[in-house]
Amino acid sequence: MENKEIVRSFFHSDYYKNKSTFEKYIHPEVEINWNSSNGFINFDYRSFQNMVQEMGKSFVHMTPEISHCFQEDEKVCIRFSYLVDSVEREDTFALADFVCIWELKDGLLHKGFFMSQAADEESDNFSSFINL
């Protein structure tokens, strides 16, 4: 499987609900540098897994609307918006917009560089995330 297909498959998976799915994709020495609207966060394997498990408690389902995904050697860049179903709301809503660069090692997600911000549900913004 190509690296970009591994990254796409990860975001489409139930990694936030299923520990074995998380382990299938994430390298044990993962390092994530995340710039969000709340500031910078650095994750290692354990802290990323803990954060993901917390997400799984709040979200029934997460669907990425991927607009871009391209690969250069062992690096993959992906841009998407997460649509989520939560335990608190009955409707699906846009959670956040992401740009992620992943470096893969041994076929696993090894180094991640994320930028995210709260989703803007205006039609011009949302239409830019329609699947290509």
C-alpha cells in the first residue's frame, strides 16, 4: 500500500475507538508536533493514544472530508475537515480543519506535523473540503 493510502486509511479508520486499530497505524516511537488555535502541543505515543481515547469517548463517529493528499518519498501531506457525530448532539457537525504532514517509518505513522483550527461552517470554506 502506498504511504498516502496508509495515511488516508488511518483517518478513515476507527483509531479513536479501537486500540488495536491505533496500534496498527502508529509507530511506537511516534512524535507529533501540533499547532492548534489553542497553542502548541507535543505528543509521544502514550500521550497521543490517551488524547485519542478521550476523543473516542465524545465522538460516536468521525468522518474526514479530504480535499488534498499527496506524497513525496516517505512524507505525506493531507488536508481535511472532520465531520463528527457526538454523544451530546443529534446532528453531524464540522469539528475542525486540519493540515497534517506525516513521515512514515516501517509502514507506520512516525512523525506528524499538524495544524488545526475550529471548523468554519460557512459554505465557501466548507465547499473547499469537498472530496476531490
